[in-house]
Amino acid sequence: MNKVLVVLPHKYKYYYEEELSLVKTIYKDIVDRIIVKKPNPKFYIPYNRIEKIKDMDIDKIIIMDRVKPTQIINITRETEKEVIDRVLLILEIFNLHAGSLEAKLQIEMAKLKHQLPLIKEAIRYAKLGELHGFLGAGRYGYEKYYTMMRMKEAKMRKKLEKLRKTRMLHRKQRTRLGYPHIAIIGYTCAGKTTLFNKLTKTNKPVGPEPFTTLSPKSKKIYLGDKEAIVTDTVGFIRDLPHEIIEAFYATLEEISNSDIIVHVIDISKDENSVYKEIIEARRILSKIGVHGKPVILALNKIDLLKDINGKIREISKYRASNEVIIPISALKDINIDLLKHVLKKILEGKEIGKDICSKVWA
């Protein structure tokens, strides 16, 4: 089992446990943690800590931030420990749960894109004669490896494009048959797949660990006399790396082509966390070209709250004009019928009153 040191940036001071939960998904044996207020330009970690790390009984250093290639090389040279940054950790988690060929290709593509700058930097160091010992593949070894990686990237891109075209044809076929599309989005562990299972009467894998869902799952559901296709998507995270947005284009494409978006939110979290997740989700939707579509804010896990009305009133302050709030518990089957009713009304083109929560909980 790998023993790891976790480096947490001060900017995540309100989310340390969440960041550590990501690490624990892959690495259970966390020896110690370091808080970095101001990253060192050369090593990211303060140099006095670098000296102590050399003598620590650890195998890897996990830095929960985006780290420059030069910083990774400098830390590795000084400590002779493997360095993994936040992006690579997330991709390792993805790889742990990947089931479909498309998901595996997307993950591998993202890894390649993330590692290529590091290889280029290694080549630069090798040419300067400064890369030896622990990282010493040699100038020509790294250049050959870099060329091979670029060729591999091109081949994988072609395979992904072929899979995406197949997915697009399937989606067009469903659209021609007249099926509207509903996309379930939200942060990891919010309960998206639990809701998907409840709506579709299926039993897809769920779990407390992040990113159980990596490939879109689609299934037909019945909303009274109407039929629709509902799709479960990969979970969002704070500061979603752009490499992952690009790598999981097919998943996000399902969202951009949907008619209704159901944003599942873990309402048991504190108000500040919920607010930030809503804002970040809006930013991601905007980035992939989703504007003005009907959005249902499904406030999940209300069975864990004591003051339900108070929490809903606070969250309603953040609601946008195209959003409707519905409090639910996907696990306990609370208000799922109400959610289906609202989905049906939206598909029929009817206006939904913004005070729907007060009608339910008054």
C-alpha cells in the first residue's frame, strides 16, 4: 500500500475534508498533511518542508492543486518521491471506475494532454544536462517518448471521434422518435445516480466514493402519458480542470443537447457550500454552451435536515429566473412524484410557479 503525504493549498481551507476524501478514494494511508499558504515558485512546497520530506517514510506526494511541470521535476529531484497533482489524482479516480471503452479512452486522452507539458520540460532539463539520477531517461529517451505519446494521442482522438459520432447518431435517432431529453447533473456524491435509479426503476451502481458514474447512462421513462430519455452524467467538482471538461466532451454533450436539466444538490451541506456549487455548476453549463434552458434544482437528502423550510428559503435566494426548486429525497422516495409532475408540465410548455416549495411544505 502506498504511503502518501497530502499537500493542501490554503485556498481550499473550507474544503480540506472534501479534498482528503478525493485522496482517500485511491490512497488510504495518509501519513501526514501540509498546508501551503503561498506556493514556492520553484518547489510549490516551502523549501524547509522539502528538507523534512526527504526523510519521511512515504512513497508519493499528493498536491491538491495545479502544479507547474518545473515544480514537479524540482520536487522529484530533491525528494526522490513521486509527485501527483490534483488533476492526475482525479484522472486516477476516473480510471478506477471506468467501465466503457469511451470512458477509458477519455481518461487516457486527458492523462496524455496533462503529461505532455511535463515531458517537454523533462526534455529541456535533459538538454541542459540537469536531469539525471532519479529522473534520468536522457535527452533522446525523452524526445522519443514524447513523439510516441503524440502519435498515441492522435490515434486515440480518432477512436474517440468515431465513438462520439455513434453516440450522436443514437441521440438523433431518439430525437427523431420524438423523445425529449432530461439530463441529471450535479456534484459528485450528490445522489444523481440514486435519483436516476428511482426515475428509471433500474439499479445502477451507487456509492459514497466520488465519481461512481463516468459514462452517461440513458433510459426511457414515463411521465404520465409522455415519454422522455433521462441521462445520468459524471459528477462536477470544484475547480473542474479544463482537461477533464475536454476529455469528457461526450458526457457534457448530453447535457448541452438536453431539453431539461435536473441539478441534484446535496442540501445537507452548509449553505455556503451549496451556494458555491450552484454558481460553479452555472459556470460549467455556460462554458459548454447551455443558456436559458429549464433547470430544476432538486434539493436532495432533505431527510437529513431538521429545519427544511428554513434551508429552502435560504437557497431560494440564489435561484435564477430559469430555475425551479423542488426538495426531494431520492433515497427515501420523497417528492419523486412531484418531480415527475413538474418535468411533465415543463415538457408540455406550461409555466411552473416559483413558489412551488411553499405549496409543498406549508
